[in-house]
Amino acid sequence: QVQVVESGGGSVQAGGSLNLSCAVSGRTNDNWCVAWFRQVPGKQREPVAQIDNDDSTAYLDSVKGRFTVSQDNAKKIVYLQMNNLQPEDSAMYYCAAERWCRLFRGGLRYDYGYWGQGTQVTVSS
């Protein structure tokens, strides 16, 4: 049974930082991708940052240089360090995981099978 749980959201002022955590329980020793998505009301969910078992990463262009995705050595916890947050970063942030997955050439994947409940990020100006 694979479960995904996010935490670390909150309210910050523009220019501030947050560090989100994603715990993927029941993850098998296969190739996995873990991703951060975000969604605001009335808009489509978009991928923000992704990482695979080889620590290859992919980022949404608008967060490059500000956000960093990483994982611990056991590949149980995935982090999203968000720096220099801006109001347009405000969204519900979701963690997702996909089995038998690898990232190539920095490209973002959209098809994920396991999803967390979301954690809210609010950035004020």
C-alpha cells in the first residue's frame, strides 16, 4: 500500500522561504519518480518540480533558480525548498509518486499514480 503525505505549507511574505516535505510510504525498490504539483482554483494542476531514483530533476521554468527538489538517501522523503517566494506561487501543493518511472533530459512528467492530500502555500505581497 503506497501512501503519499505532504507537509510544510504555510503563509509567508514575498521573498520568504518554505520547505515542503513529502513522505512516500510503501515505496518499493524500483525506479520511482516523485513530483510536486500545484493548483489554484479555476486552473489546471501544473508540475513544479520532479525527481527520480538517479536524482535527475526537472523544474517548471518559472521556479528555476528559486526552488530545489531533493530526497534523502533512503528515498523515503522528498523535499521542495522554495526560496524567494512570490504571490504567484500561492497554490495548493501536491506531492505525487509514480512507479517504473525515470526522468529524461529535464522533461516534466504528468502521469502519476499516487497522490497526496495537498498542503497550502500562501504568499502575500
